[in-house]
Amino acid sequence: MNREERIQKINEIEKVLKVTEDLRTEAITKKKMYEEQLAKTENALKELGTTPEEAEKKIEELKKEIEEGIKAINEALPVELLKKWGRI
């Protein structure tokens, strides 16, 4: 390998190092951003009286409560009577 080839290889290596350094910096920045976002989400959940682990269960409970409420409202409405009278 002559001098020019060595210089070319060194330049290529420097370019690769620069790109990897940039990617590392970008990854660190994104990691910090996601950690901050996670902390905000955890705090918001804490204010709601739950944790990230319990949030999914809590959401399912709330969905069930909503469905039961809708069902109770529908049962309390005189749908059949309104249909019979041609109102709906």
C-alpha cells in the first residue's frame, strides 16, 4: 500500500468515525428526549392516581364503566315506544 492509498484509507476511516459520532450524539439526544417524555407521562399518570403498570388496567375498567353506562341509558330510554310511534 503506497502513501496515497494509506491517506485515502485514513480519510475514509475519519469519515466513518465522524458519521458514527454524529449518530451517537443523535441517539443520546433522542434518549434524553424520550426519558423526559416518559417522566412527564409517569407524572401525569401519578396525578391521575395510577402508575404506568396500572394505567392499561385502569383504562379497561373505565371503558367497561362507559359501556355499562351507555347500556343503562339505552335501557332507560323508551326506544321501542318511540319506534312504535314513528318518532325514530
